[in-house]
Amino acid sequence: MRLSVGTLRQPIPLHADRTAIRSRLIYLALTLLRSACFSNSFMPTSSKSTRARQRDAVSLLRAEHQEVREWFEQFKNATDESRQSSLAHNICDALRLHTAIEEQIFYPAFFEATEEKAIHQAVEVEHHAVKELIAEIEQSTPSADYFRAKVNVLGEMIKHHVKEEEKSGGMFAKAKKAKMDLVALGRELAERKSELESKQKESRLIAMREAL
Ligand SMILES: [Fe+2]
């Protein structure tokens, strides 16, 4: 049985044999462990949430950009399939959270403060394309045709997205100029992210329980 990046989101077929079920459970357990490592879960919750709440919206989003950029670089050099799968999984999860908090909180606040319709719509269209590619990667495996190409193209799309937001005169610069309350917005983003992260972990635990 081939395990894909999104395996944990799919039900185990009734006819699955014991080896396949065992592989799935091992994969799910490793996924939870990886998720804990990469989200700095070994850091005490209080200091982690305090640090996140102290960040303003732009710093928080920039830090997320940096995190996925590093994973994309590591992916380019990864030759081992399990490492590729692990990195792709982290990238997809992080981008799902990032796009969600931007769309639900940061973009509406930006549009309300600046009325920059063209920028607002452009980033939303970019997100749409990014999410479609994420869904394809999650259904794929490192040994499948186009897997590497898909992750690398996603990396290029994110590079462009980051440039549009971070460049001088870009979205973040305009947000600062518009005197948005970026500290309050940062708190809101951190809280929403934490809620969504909990839901992600919860759905994995449910998938594990269902697989037993
Ligand atoms: Fe972003």
C-alpha cells in the first residue's frame, strides 16, 4: 500500500490488510510527532503563546513565510522519500493555516483599511491556485510522477506570493502606512491559528482512532 501525504485524511478501506493498517498507524503516529517538532511544541505552551501574541500581524506572517521557504529549500535537496514526504506534509499543513488566517483575518482588515481592491483580489486568486496544488500534493506520494515538480512549483508560487506581500510598496508596507492596528491584528491571527492547529491535531487523532 502506498501512503500519500494526505493519507491521514482518507478512511482505511474495509478490505485493507493488517500490514496496511499497521503502516497507516505508524505513519499517523510519525505525522503527529513531526507536527509537534516542527511547530515547536516542545516549547512550553505559555511561552509559545506569549511569544505569538507579542508579534504584530506583519511579523507573524513574515515568520510563517520564512518557515515554509526553509522547508522548500530543504525539499529541493532531499533525496530520501520519507524526508520528502515529511517536508511536503509540513509545507502543506503550514500553508493551509497561513492561507486561512490571511483570508479570514488579515486580508479583510487590509481591504477595509486601504480599499486596495486590486491587491486584495490578486492575493486571493493566488491563494486559490495555491490551495488547488496543495490538494493535489496531499493526494500524491514522493514516488509518483510529478510529485517533485508539484512541490517545486508550489515553492515558486509561494516565492511570488511572499514577494508581493513583502516588497517595498507591497501589501505589508501599505498595511503599515494605513496605520492598521497590527498588534491587535497579530493577536487575532495568533489566536485563530492556534484554534485551527488544534482542529488539525484533533482530526488526526480521530483518524487514528478510526484506523484502530
Ligand atoms: Fe502570506
